Amino acid sequence: MEFTKEDNEAVKWCEDNHSELCTEYKKIMMNQYITFCKKHRNYGCGNINVGTNLETDSDVKLALTGLWFRMNDKIQRLKQLVLLNKEAKVTTESVKDTFQDLSIYGIIAQIVKNKQWK
């Protein structure tokens, strides 16, 4: 992957001026990557590409629609936890977990859109 001069300057500025913030961002990003790898090992590609090869625009749309439903479930969960302050009686998913899942789904959606989910 190639980065532009502007990209490199932005990263340098951010790391020089906000090193603790950048360190925390990278730590979270790596934890999300590990979570992604573990879940991908468990589920494989089929749960996202719905049995297609993502070769056509309609295959991509189907996969993105599925991701939209998953993300909407997470948004509804956040609504209950954050906006309405309602804790489910039986839950294993925290606000942090929900934000993490949304972020991972966002990255997966970009991979699908690029037709690279293989």
C-alpha cells in the first residue's frame, strides 16, 4: 500500500502532537484485528458473501445488505444501552463490544465493496 506525502505528514503530525492518543488508537485497532481474525476463523467467508463469489454488483449488494442488517442490530443495541439506559437482563455484550463489532463490520463492508472478500 502506498501513501502520499500528505498522508505521511498527517500521520507524523498526529503522532508527534498526540502520541498517547495514537498509541491507544493503534492498540484498539490491533485488538479489533485479532477479534476479526478469531471470528473469521470460526465463520469463514460464507456468512458475509452469502454463498456468492462477490463477482457481480448484485452479489455485493446482497452482502452489503446483510452487513447493514447486522450493523442495524448493533445500533439498536447501542440505543438501548446508551440512549435509553436499558440493560438487558441477560446479555454478554457490552457497549465496548458493540462499538467494536460496528467498527469491524464497517471494515468488512469496505472489503466487500472492493470485491476482495474471498
